[in-house]
Amino acid sequence: MTPEAKLKRLKDLVSEVWDLHMAAAVLSWDQETYMPPRGAAARGQQLSTISRLAHIKATDEEIGRLLDDLAPLAAQWNPDSDEARLVKVTRREYEKNTKVPADFVAEESRVTSEALMAWREAKAKADFGLFEPHLARIVALKKQYAEFFAPYDHIYDPLLDDFEPGLKTADVQRIFNALRPQQVALVQAIAQRPQPDDRFLHQPFDVQKQWDFGVEVITAFGFDWARGRQDKSAHPFTTAFSVDDVRITTRIEPDFLGTGLFGTMHECGHALYELGVAPELERTPLGHGASLAIHESQSRLWENLVGRSRAFWEHFYPRLQDTFPTQLGNVDLETFYRGINRVSPSLIRTEADEATYNLHIMLRLELEIGLLEGTIAVKDLPEVWRAKMKEYLGVAPSNDAEGVLQDIHWSMGSIGYFSTYALGNLISAQWWQKMEEDIPDLEAQIRRGEFGELLDWLRAHVHRHGAKFEPQELVQRVVGTGIDPEPYMRYLWAKYGEIYGL
């Protein structure tokens, strides 16, 4: 077989794995949007079967032989070429996959599918006890999973690596240790200042009108409705079945404007990333976002650096006032801008302001590490959560729904995920700093409701590369440094210094 034929054969094999994962993604999307509650057991079995088949195909010995045969040739190729990166990333995934038994993958898929439905009931009833046995099983499985990769520097490393390739627990702790005192100092300084009024956000807002306004905004951002759609779910998320089929969901509160509005912008940021991956990378391990932190940098950039900016609302606020004249007709632009950027320690991560959000993430990272190390027991999580919230943010939940049950991630087995949210915040400011250098009139364009050049920049520098580069490498290539908290802190101090007169 010629080298060209071997490369084609490798692509054919990994494309079959890709197709199975996408089929599972369709089932998962349906489970979150339209599936009736009693379909959970059967859906769990279906997902388990597909996950097992995908894992068997991903660990086929033929893939290993092809990778061995192609290694000497790949060493001679341009290291940044699609072909060289395909071999490199496939090798990395193959070596990880072959350490994990197919039966384990099937069992984890079944357990998490059942846990998801249990979490929904537990959250609705604010009763952690209904979810506790499912989470205990998930934590046990995650400990077992980590052992497949022993020896490791830290038991959390293998889980983190699934979401942030190449990043270690020590790396994240180092970044957070540099970030935490600066964020605490900012929050403490803000706490000494008078608070902006945001009561106008907490009143009845027609749900359909909220939906329609969100659609208008993300259409302006560049969301392609011929290649995407939006639905409702209990916890907003984005999923991609192909570069031409990307789905987002949102959640709208009838008595609070912020949830649906900023959640829609956030998920659109994720979708724009998936829609921007180079088509030639599709159906390969390169055909998706580089990591969860890079993904989060896109969602947070559109939600916050664009969507909470004064320039953005100078363009869109008259339209929002026209949509809700009774609620906002007498609220001027400056009051609205300050209100949507009010800093106030809160219970719910997804509704946290920019200045306190990362503290929610640091809390979750600490809990996850404790669960894996065995220093925190699953049964104690509600009380530990309350204590940590009081320590980190000075507030404590009154029930499990607004505390330990608020996030969907653990029910899906996504332990190792949370730090990517905060890392994404940091990276978003690094992209923005570079964009302002490359697009001097960026703010003026946003003020005019023009987002084409901004999206084009992201397409060229971030989106099109898919997973060709590891996250730290991609950031280094674009901005010249690795993940760095300083640009984000400069952004926060500048923005909130102006709002609060610091």
C-alpha cells in the first residue's frame, strides 16, 4: 500500500468513528430537548451501544499499524499541515483510547444517561439525595478511568486532559493562584462602592419576544440558520453534528431578562466556532474545537466582551426598548449598561457577573479535586458546597437546586471540565487584545452593529484550525504567549473601574 493509500485508509477509519460519535450526539441532543421522560432507560442503552462500537473502532489495531507506518513520513511533512496534524492527533487519541476497555466506555455511557434523568428530578425537587447514588457511581468510574493512565502527576490530570489536551492540574492551579488574589481584590474594591440599579431586569418579559430579540442579535453576529438551529433546554448547550449542522439551545426566564439574552449570545459563540472549522477537517479528529477552554473563549467573548459592552448596546438598545417599551422605555442606555454589568456575589454560576464568575469555577475545581483525591465524600457535597460558597463569595444556597445541583455537568460525567470556563475567560481577553491591535476601529464597528470583520478574524486565527493545535500552542501562535490572566484582569479593572469609579 502506498503512503497516499495508507493516509486515505487512516482517514476512512477515523471517519467511521466520527460518524458514530455524531450519531450519539444526535441522540444526546434529542434527550435534552424533545425526548419524553420515560425514554431515558432505552436511550441510555442506545447511547451505551453506540459508545461501545465507536470505542471498538477507535482502538482497531489497523489504526495503530497505519500510524506506525506513517510516522516516518509524517516526520518529513510540514508539521503544521493537515496531514501531519492528523497523524499526530490521531496517535494521541489512539494511545488514550487503547488504555480504556470498551466495556468501561459502554458502562460509563449507560450510567451517565441514567444520572442525567436523575439529576433533572433531583434539581426539580431540590433533593440531592435523589442524585447522590448516581454521582457516587460516576465518581467511582472517574477514579477507575484515571487509573488507566497511571502513573500520573495527579489523579485529576487524565480527566483534565480530556477537555484541555496537554494541560496539567498543576498548570491550572498555578494560573488560578495568580488570578484569585487579583479577582478578590477587585470584588472587595467594588463592594465599597454604590451599586448600579438593575431592578428593571427583574420584571415580566414576554418569553417569545425575548426569543425573537435573541434571534435578531445572533443573526447579526453571523449565525447561519441554514446550517444551525436553536431550541430550548433545561441547561443551555451547543452541539455539532457536522460543520453544516450545529445546534444551540437556550433557557428563557419569564421574569428576568438576562438569562435568555446572554445565554443565547453565549451559545452562539460556541456555534460560530464549530461553523467556522475548515470543511476539509470534517470527519477527522481535527474537525472540532481545539479544547473546551478555547471553545469557552468564543462563547464568553461574544457574551461579555461584545454583548455586555457599551458599544454593542449603543446600537441594539433602541431595538430592545422598542421590543419592551413598558419595561425599558424609561430606562436610559447608561442605566441599562451599568445594570447588566452590576457586580454582586450570587448563587448561580451561569448568572454570575464577570468579576465574580471565576470564583464559582475555582470552587468547583476544588470540589472535583477533593472528590478524586478522596478528601471530600459525595454525601457531604451539599454542606461542603454551602461552606465554600460562603468562603468564596459570602453567600450560601438555601436549597440544593441553587447549590450543588445547579450544574448539569457531573450528571453527564464531565468531571475535569469546569476549569475550562475560567481559562476561556482569560483567553477571550487575550484574543480581544490582539484583535484591537489588528482592527483599530473594532469598537466603532460594534457600535454600528457590524460584526463581519470581528468574525472573519476569529475564523482566520482560531476557528478554521479546529483541533490541529493544542490550546496552549494555539494561544501562543496567535498572541505570542501561553494562557495568561493579566489581559483579563486589565480588562476587568478598566471596565469596572469606570463603572464603579475605582
